[in-house]
Amino acid sequence: MKEKLSILIADDNQEFSHTLSSYINSQEDMEVIAVAKDGNEAVDMMSNTMPDVVLLDVIMPHLDGLGVLEKINMIKIDK
């Protein structure tokens, strides 16, 4: 059996995140492992969960999507 693709969703719109998460989890080869509501939470979750894919909103509170990308680029993450 093929391993599922792990996905982290980072979006401050809870309704959208829930809808997207439900759709992804209904797929046989994908699984949402975390949902972040802001940029800082997304960075923390990415470091802890090491997802295969991150679906990142550009405009979020505390740290926007581009800020998240800059921050994770500075962090050395070994997988």
C-alpha cells in the first residue's frame, strides 16, 4: 500500500480550512495532518510535523505567507 501524502493547511479562514481539509481527507492518497490559523502557528507546526505539502494562504494574521516562507528558509529542517 502506498503511503499517504501528508498535508498542512495554513489559512485564517476556518470555514475554508475545514472544507478543504474534508475534501483532502476524502482522498485515498492524502491526509491533512495539521491546520494552522496564522503564520506563526504554521511555522511551529511545520517544524513539528514535517508535512510533505503545505497549502499556505498569503494574507494571514501575525505572519503572512511570504513571512512564513522566509522564516522556514532560515530554519534548518532535517527530514
